Amino acid sequence: MSPVATAEVVAGWFVPGKGKDEVAGVWRGVVLAGLAWVSGTAVAGAAEQVDLDMVARIRQEAFARSQVAASLKELTETIGPRLTNSPAYARSTAWARTRLQGYGLANVHEEVYDPAFGRGWEYRASRVELLSPRAMPVHAAPKAWTPGTGGPVEGEVVKATLKDREDLEKQKGKLRGKIVLLDDVRPYKPSDKPGFRRHSDEDLGELRTFPVPEDAEPDAHDKRVEAYRKRQAFERELNAFLEQEGALATLSVSSRDNGILRVTGGGSRKAGEPVGVTALVVAAEHYNQLVRAVDRGQDVRLRIDVDAGFTSEEDLPATNVFADLPGSGKAGEVVLIGAHLDSWHTGTGASDNGAGVVVMMEAMRILKAVGARPKRTIRLALWGGEEQGLHGSSGYVARHLADWPEPTDPEQKALPRAYQRGTGPLQRRRDYERFAAYFNFDNGTGRIRGIYAQENHAAVPIFKAWLEPFNDLDAEIVSTRNTGSTDHIPFDRVGLPGFQFVQDPADYFAHVHHTHLDTYDHVVPDDLKQAAAIIASFAWHAATREERFPRKPFRDRDE
């Protein structure tokens, strides 16, 4: 999941709401023992058929012969973290293709979504030691796309405010050979919540409500874009400044307590742009000690050795991975399920989002294993570049489904695609009308408790019917709210049905999201088995229902 620089602003258009579930009736009466096509009473008397024979077969395969744990161990502990365009990402796409071909799926391939996404980068090792005023190991890790040290370096630690051009002018000539603290002390805040939790009945009740959103400022989007543009321009200026001034490294404080390192990107992945100097994130409890020692006027010195750096000189093409379970009768129509394959680099990307990858691969394996023959094609997508702003999914939507015309203004063209204002109305591709729905999984290991309907009220009774056979596995709510920040958003943005499931929080935001603790040990395999069964069933029912999945009203942003 990607609430980082680019994605934060993108997701700002689609933040989670607090919604009221507009349900006029509750679908009941499905009897699993019946193993037959049945229908229940739903909103306004509509009937949604549920294939309980297929549900029973899916459940049996998912729980008796699951491969999720073995697949996740292989992906995260053999291949490891998968920064887009890194050598490990290339290994992960090859691994996924081999696995999917082994399942007997069709049309297994990679597809370029950006011909020049950026350079490859790899993190191998780092060591940071306090030399003075006392000896101490310092817990730290480098930001992606920043240079290594090229061997051990030692230097004096200084503190400097570097937030705007005026600050840079004040520091000219002062930073050569220095290791620069960029942040102030961040006070420790003891947590009053458990590190791992399931959704309570109160949580789920809240998700069933829909608060009326406040009126947005007319120029809110323009303000966000302008803030983003200024931030990106200053970061390039800061990188160039640090290189020119000869600083050895910069240190920033982790946003998590209790020794947790939350590390994303820095420098620049683009060839030809300044990348700055070695940039490390330091555990808050160690970082604060360094700041206090400098503030006391003590001689603070560090030794830093970071083995990390670029693995290519030029920007490389970035790819997604696809595989199909072909349909019959309506094979040209597509139900898409997906998760992002890329991750950050300090953990192994197990919860974010190896869990989603293996769940979606397992859903496809299950359908193939039970002999599913859907009317519509069921397609798996493993996205790249999600962590930098939903690039892989956005590229797929723009190429195959719909996009706004490319802007002609140079400033607009320099923005990420999701920020750009096109020069005309939405352009729908040939496959737009043949697209059925997209289902995404990207909120960590937490088991599915329901689904966000993304304000698609016509979907509510359908989802309630599809969830009914899984109520005994704690999956039953349909929230009318929007949720944001991940790969269903590019579909929703162009008026296509795109959905993310409601998942238990587990320890996703408490411990593992974008941190060095994002490893297999923080995943609950039984939760992933449950998710794979539900998603396989959702994909099957979306691909076999008589009518195309309903779409909510869509207004072109240029109207």
C-alpha cells in the first residue's frame, strides 16, 4: 500500500469516508447444504444467484490444499524485497510467471506500463556506529534510490534545518565532510492500543455508516498539486546542494517508535537527476540521543558504511505480470483481480504486499484446480510501481480502458499521470465497455471482513449475496464507503467498478507498513486462506452472472 509522496496526494481524492450502509433488506436463507443455485431476498426484491456448489468446491480446495504459506515464504524469504526495477523485482516477476504457468493458466506474460520508469537500485548492507561521545551501534537503514558510501566513512554530526532555499543559503560552506541531522527530537508516545487487533463489532458497525462528506474547497486539487510540485522541485534542489557541498550523509528520524524503522524512498530513481548523498532513516530512540548530544555541544562522530546503489545507468522499462483463466461465451469481457508485487526494501514485503500477491495467485490456482469454466475471462494482475503512486495499475487503465488526453502544458506533463489535467473529456478505449469489475487485496495479512462498495449502491445487494456463504468465516459487511490509497483507485477514477476488501487491521499500521518488520512472521496464513477462498468465489460469480456488473453514475471531470 502506498501512502507516500505521490500516492498520498492521489489518494487524497478518494480518502476513506465514514459511510451509511443503505440496505433496505438483508439477504438470508442461503443453505450451504443445498449445494444448488439459490437466490435470496435483497434490496428492492432483486435476486442475485449464488452457485453454492462452486462455493463448496472452492472452500474445499482453499482450506484442504492451500499453497499460500509456501508461496509467501518463497516470495519473501528466497526472493526478498521487491523495489520496482531492482534485480529482486525482476526475479519476482520470473518466479510469478513460472508459478502461474505451472497452474495451467493462459496468456501468462509481462507488459510494460512505463518504458522509462527509472533506474534499478539495490540495498545489500549497512552499518552505523557512534564513535563519540561513546561507542554505540546505531539502528538505521538507507532510503531507496540514494547512493551508498563506497566503504566506511567517518564524520562529525551536525544539525541543520534544510526546508527551503533560504535555509540552503544559510548552510553554504558549512556541511563538507559532515553527517547532517535533518529533524528535531521526536518525543516518544506510548501506545494505548494493542499491537495486533481484529475489527470489533463497534468497528464494523461504524463501517456500515456513511457520513455526509463536507464540501470540498473549489481549488483543493490545485492546491495539492501545487504543493506537490514545490516539494518535488525543492527535493531536487536539496539533492544537488548536498552533493555540491560535500556532505557525507543525512539522517532522518523514523516515524515509528520502539526501534521500528519506517523507510521509503529518497534521492531520485530517474537517470540524470541529482540523487543527493547517502540518506538514512534512524530509529527514533537512537536518533533522539544524537540530537540531544549535538544540542549539548558535545563532539558527536559517526562511522557509516552503506552498501547500496544503482544497478543500471539508464532508466529501465517497468512491467506488470498477467495471467488468464479464459472465458467462454463472453470471453471478451474481463473480471480482473490483482495486488501489487513491488515493495519497499528494508523488510521482505510480506504484508505489503506479498500477502496480496499470493492470495490472488492462490485464487487463480483454486479456480483452475476445481475446473472452473467462467463465461467471462478472469484475469490476474500483479502490479509494479504501486508504492511510488499506483503506476502499474494506472498504466494498465490508461492503455487498455480509459484516460484523459495527455496535457500539452510542460508543467502538467512533468506531474505524475494521476495529477495531470488533460485537454479534453475522458477517452474510452475499446475494452472499456467489456470490462466487468476489479477486486484488489492490499491491506496486509488481515482476514477479509467484507468489502467497500465505493459508493456503488447497486453493488450492495450483490456483494451481500456473495458474502453470505462466508459469514461463518467472519466476512459479512458491505460498506458503502470509499477507501483509497491502492490499486482499485485508477479503475474507480474512470467510472469502472473497482473494489478493495475490508480487512482486519492486524499489526499492519502498528508495526509493519513500510517498515523493516514487514516479514513473513507478521503474516497469519489462515487469514490468507480465507481471503483466497472469498476472492476466488467473487471472481467466479462476477464472471458468470448473466448481467454485467453494475456501474455507479460517472461524471467526467471535464464536464
